[in-house]
Amino acid sequence: MRITQTKVRRRIFFVLLAFVCGASLLIGRLVHVQVLAVQFYNEKAVHLIRRNIPLPAVRGEILDSNGNPLVYTASAASIIAVPRQIKDKQRTAFLLWKIIGGTEQGIYQLLKKQSMMEYIRPHGRRLDEAKVKAIRALKLPGIYLTEEGKRAYPYGNLAAQVLGVTGGEGQGLSGIELEFNKQLAGQKGALQFVSNARGEEIPKTDDDYIPPVPGLDVQLTINRQIQQFAQREIQSVVAKYSPDNATIIVANPKTGAILAMANYPTFNPANWRSVPQQVYNRNLAIWQTFEPGSTFKIVTLAAALQEQKVNLKERFYDPGYYEVAGHKIKCWKTGGHGSQSYLNVVENSCNPGFVQLGERLGKTQLFSFIRAFGFGKRTGITLPGESKGILFNQNRVGPLELATTAFGQGVSVTPIQQVMSMSAIANGGVLMKPEIVHAFINPTTGQLVKTFSPSEVHRVISPQIASEVRGALESVVAQGTGGGAFRDGYRIAGKTGTAQVAENGRYSGSHYIVSFIGMAPANNPQLVAYVAIDYPRPKGSPVFGGVIAAPIIGNLLADSLQYLNVPPSVQGIPKKYRYGIDPVVTTVPNIAGRSYKDATRTMIESGTILRVSVVGEGPYVIAQSPQAGAKVPQGSTIRLQLGPTPPASG
């Protein structure tokens, strides 16, 4: 085949054209990389060669209702090493050892590791200020300081299950720490530097510091003083009755704010790893479910009054039992109470009378009110682990199930449900959502980031019926089974509960949960308080809620109202003394302002049979609780605060 000059030129042209196109593509790509997309590729390059040393954020504080920290992070500097940046590891280890102690060889072994970053532990963690200054002065390559924190609890086990605990990385594991981990945690920062492929910092490059953002402070509705009152009462219960468990809740019925929530067993969150998981991970006040017993009769009473099924002046005859579907439901009093008004039925906590109220209501109306009062579903409190309790399936409720439900047997409830249902009686008939968090606060500026307002669920009963129920419950305390809660001047209203615990399909003859739920003052309640004690073991006294639980709420409400400056009232239903049941009452003498020696002599000469508990030091009594003139059971403890000088008059 003959190759002509024309073909040669054509081939040369196509080769040159291909070369020009290729060169153009290369030049275009170069222009794209070097000019048009330079920022994009610079960022990718920096990402590949830039290293981060994480800087943890300071976790937010958990505050009480008055802004006092219940949990805070005690922060201090710690040493971080980047081994690949350290040329002379032996010298670096020696210099660090001279400052922080420990062993030089131990530090050297950490610096020899092939990891990107190492904490110098244990002696390089949470250093004091003098060591921090000394390390900074050395300016050692590859050695950095970062802030670390450890959660601190200034009040020990106060509200432990409410506050919760944090894990080794600072993450929330239970309680408020878990529920609001995102808000408390903040955002990590970083110290960034440019390094080569071996992880060594490239000289003459700038380090970038991205500051961590501290977590928000979480302010609770918990009142520290009322919480301490509650835990004091639980300690007294444990010392006296050795129960398996105990729970106390105090709430503001008008807002749903939880002012105290205490449990036994408890623990110190600083040492939570030393206790069983069920202790730190279960808040009994919202988790435990049990048959409520007679405290549940409040719901039946309110429903019957609202539906006009009963008048408290109406008479009822109690022979000691009430027959339902071939079963005799007995009254706690052998032989019964005989002829009595329905107010007496409430005062005496008479089961047969409440069975009749349940029959008058019928299962549809009774269970409608039970659900309206918040039972059978979670209250929505912002704490992890809340239970919803158990109600009978209404389709399977027969005459016997209706009867037992009317007096609090066969249903399962939580303490928080009972507190919110009682709060609806106290505030005029409105079921509230319980709140345990008041606000999120920016720790840097002190500004409120978010606040939680009182939240109404719905109206359950009318204000008039709520007032009538409160009057009946005040009569229970003044003249009925709740007499142990009576405190002169504080108009406490409430209801006792004594529930047998089912074991192996049968009700135990020795295992009881005793309880009491109360509010005060009865005419305008400021507080609702509840205690439940699982398996108390009294010595020589009966296992009744009125005997064991009622005095606890009496003490708690009286002290809390006094702390809140709610004045005592001379009105209210007078106390009816029950011989052999109610303790003998004595009047507290006025001993504040006297010397301690004179005070004790005055108490002896007055003939009062009272114990004394002393707080503080000094020769003078500067304050006393209960105050002078208060009527308390003989054998009660009068708390005296001592000081170096007598209190100023006027």
C-alpha cells in the first residue's frame, strides 16, 4: 500500500490534535484544582493532615429550686500526650515525673505507645494549679493540658435517685443525668494542629483552639430543705421499723411541682458503683407498683360525691362484713362499727361502706373516675423508668372485682400517681402533670434558656366536691384513723392505707405496705405529702398505716409549712382523743433564748415528757422546733439549736 504525503500530514494532524486535547484537559483540570476548586481541595488536605486533641465540655450543674447546686463538676487540668510529636521520650518522661510524681518508667511506657493520644494516668489527671503552671513553663513538644471534671455531690445522698449518676465518660446513666443528658453534656471542643504522615507536628504551622461549650444548668423543683425533712423521716422509719423499702413524695398541688422525692434504700452518687444496680437505677417513687389499700378510697369517695351517689350525713350499718357474690368482705374492726354516718365510714376507713359506694357507682362510672384521676397510665414526669400501674380489664370486672377496687385492692398504682390524684383534691379538682424540672439555665450568662410551666391535664371533679372531700379527710385526721398525723394548728387532712402484699398467689399474713397521704392546710392546701413503707417490722405494735405512716406525714407537713412561713390556724376540726390508740399530747414550753442549762431545767419542771435533740454549739438556745405552744405527743423530740450568744430580742 502506497503512503502518500497527504496521508502522512493527516496522521500528524490527528496526533497533534489528540496531544492538544489531552494538554487542554490537563490544563483545565489544573485550573479547576488550583483556581476554581482550590478551597474544596485545601479543606480536604487540611482534614487529612490536621489532628484533633478533644477538649471535654464542663457538664452542667443540677440545682435545687433556690438555685443551690446539688450536683456540680469539679474541674481540673489533665495531661494529654501525642507520642509521635515527642522526640526525646525519656527526657519528657523524666521532666513530667519530677512534677507529677508516680513512676518515671510508667510515664515513659505511655509515651512509647503508637496511639494518636494518651492521657498521662493516673498522676497526670486533675492536677492542682502549681503543677499546671510548672508543666506549662516546660513547653514540652507533644504535651498538652486539657480540662477534666468529676461530678461532686455536696449533700451526699440527697435526692440520689432523682439526680442519677454518670458513667466513666461523663454520660448520664440514670435519673436527671440520663433524662437531660443532651442539655447537661454541652459540646466538646478541640485543639487542632497540622501534622505529617507520621503524626509529627509540622513546624511553623498554627494551632487552632475550638473552645468547648459548657452544658446547661438544670434547675429542679426540689426544695433542698423539704427534701432533707423527707430523708430525715425515712431515716427515722428505717431505724425504728427496718422496712424493705420506703418512699416519700412532697408536691405543690397547685402547680404539680415535686418539692421532695426520697427513697430507701439510698446511696451516695459519688460511690454509686459500690451499690447494687437496682438501688441506683430504680426510683421507687415512680417505678414501684403495689396495691394502695385504703388511700385509694379517696377516689371512690370523690366519685360517689360527684355523681351524687351518697351524702356524708346518710347512715350506713356495718355488721363487720359486706357480702358480695358469696364472699364476705370484712371490716378491719371485729364486729363492725354498727350504725354510722358516711362521714364516719370515711373516718373509720370502713371497707363495707366503700363496697356499697362501689356498687352504687357501678363499674363504668367507678373506672371512669379512676382513669380520670390518672391511674392506669404514666403521669409523664420527666424522669426515666416510670411505671403505669395495673387496672382490671373493665370487661372482666365482676361484682367481686368492683367491690375490692372500691377499697383499693386488686389494682396496682405508683406513689407518684397517688400524689397527683390527691393534688387534684387539694387544688379544687384539676389533675396536674407532675414537674420535677423548673428551667434550663445558661451557666455563662445566667439567662433562662427554657422554663417549664404548670401543666393541667383535665378537670376531674368540681371545686365544691373537692372541698367536701377535703373536709372529710380533715375529719379522718382529727377524729378518725389518721389521728397520728394530727398537728395542732396545721389542719392536716389525709387518709391511711394498710395493704396486704400478695405472695405466691395469696395475700401474706405478715407482709404489708403501710401508707399515708395527706395535705395541709385543709382549707387551702399548700402541700401534699405521701409515704409508703414496704414490710415494716414493728416491735410490739400493730401494723397499721395510722400507727406507723401517719405520724411521719404529720411531722413532715408541720415542719415544711413552718419552713414555708405558713401560719398555724386556730380554726379546723378539734382533735378527738382515742384512748389506747392516740398518744398523750403535751404542750411544748418556750425555751428559746435561755441558756441550755435553764432550758433543760424548765422542761423537767414543766412535767412534759419530751426528748431533746441538739444542733450546733454554745451555751444558749437560739431556736427551737416545734415552736413554743405547739401540742405534740409525749416522747416527741424537741430540736434545739445552740449558739454562743442569746438571740436578739424584737
